[in-house]
Amino acid sequence: MLVITTLGRLQRRSVTTARRVAAQVAAAWYTTVARFGRRPVTDAAESIVVSLTSHGDRLGTVHLTIESIARGSTRPGRLVLWLDPDQDQDTLPEPVRRLVDRGLEIRNSEWDIGPHNKYLPAVSEPELPEVPLVTADDDLFYPRRWLELLVRASSETPDLVVAHRVRELLLDDEGQLAPYHRWPLARGTGAAVTRFPTGCSGALYPVDVQLHLRALGRSFASCCPQADDLWLHHETVRSGSCARQVRARARTFLEVPGTQAQALNHDNTGKNANDDQARATYSQLVLELLRAGRTGTPGLRP
């Protein structure tokens, strides 16, 4: 048993080291692309919108994430970076500002709402949402077929949220939420109300879910201000939809070097903040739907 445990630890260390080296290579490559690249980051032939947010030190590296999206086999019709309300765009790093000439939209959000800025300003624009919205994080390298596979999965199940990385939400013996750290990564591509997308690897939201989120506005502020994944799952179920995974296994993509000191997951999982915010977020109505394996009524409102 000791030998098996030791071999397992060595294997995990080897994988971690390999991923770290791969991320450093990717960072060097995309730094070069950012300096000399001229290819548009968007494709006018596509309608899909990709939205992400960034702030603080991450603004110094977010261009690497954007470059990885722009090198994809499918590029979005719009690629929008949302900033905090008081962020001066003139002080952004040059690699970020240079991307505007290649099609990136940089917008200041109306609200200081942390991770919720990746989707709420996008669904709250004056024009009602008409196309799917894909959310991305600002600290990962996205592989070449990242967006292509999300779009393909959505075409198969257009009314569902689709994501590259999904957990299986668990309930305890009393029908209450089990601790977040016990929710395993999902296996398979089947849809269910207990399928919980983790937005870091990217998720696609259909129009009806966007309209639901638009109507709710900042209702999350009192329950999960720093846990957008919890709110998005809760309201996806309430809206009458649910989620599925793109492929049978969850995907965890390479992290941009030097970005994890600011990562939200350190607080949300390491200090059990996800559990606190989950208890404040999940209503008895949604818990009943999860127990029964049913979604809410489309168009449901508070």
C-alpha cells in the first residue's frame, strides 16, 4: 500500500510539473503572438459572443488568454473584455490596448460585481440577447478547439447550458447540499439538473437563460457575491434549463503562470466559502427540484 501511495504521489507531481512547463511554453508563445500578431481576434461570419472580465494584476496577463481564444479553430463574432467601473482604459497594458485594433471590445461595467462581470453586463446590454453567450476566465490558456466544441455541443442541445468542466452536485441524506469539496467531476455528456458547470473552463448559455439572468439583475449580491458559478447554476435550474458536459471527461486547462495568487477558488473552496454562499443561495424550491431531478418553470421569476 505504501508503494502504491508513493507511486501515486510521484505521478501527480510529474503531471503537475509537466503542466507547469507546458504553461510556461504557452506563455512564451502567446507573448510573441501578442507582440507581432495581426490576425483579428473575431470572425464576422460567426454570431457567438465570448465575454470575460479582469482586474488588478490579471490585467497584465489577460492578453495571453485572449490570444489563446483568438488562435482557436472557431473565433467569436464578438469578444468582449469587461472592466471594473473605475478602471481607466488609457492605463491598460499596451498588449491589451493593442488587441482593440484586432477586434477586441473593452467595456467598463456599470457595477463593481467581481466575477459576475463576466456575464451580467453582457446580458444587460440595451439590445436583448439573441445569440448564445460563452463565458471565459482571465487566467487560463484555451485550446484550439475550445469554442468549436462548445458551439457544436450547443447545436446538439440548443436549450441547455454546455460546459467543458462540470461537477455533479451532491445532496446529503437529508436532501440538503453536501459540502462542495465532495462534488465529483462529472463523467459523461448527459444532461441533469445536478450537473454543475464550473465556469473556469468555459460555459455556453442559451438565450432563454440569458434573458432570465437579465431579469434578475444583481439579486445575487446578498447571497453569493463572489461565487458566480453557484448563482448561474441555481438560476439555470430555475429558468427551466439544465447543463451538460461537452465531452465524457471534464477538462481543466493550463493556467497562465503567475495568476493563481488572485484566484477566487483559493477562498471559495480552501476556506469553505463556497459552502457558505451555497447555503445562502439555494432556495427550498430549487432544492426540491434537485431532489426530484426536475427543472423549474420557464420564465419563473422571484
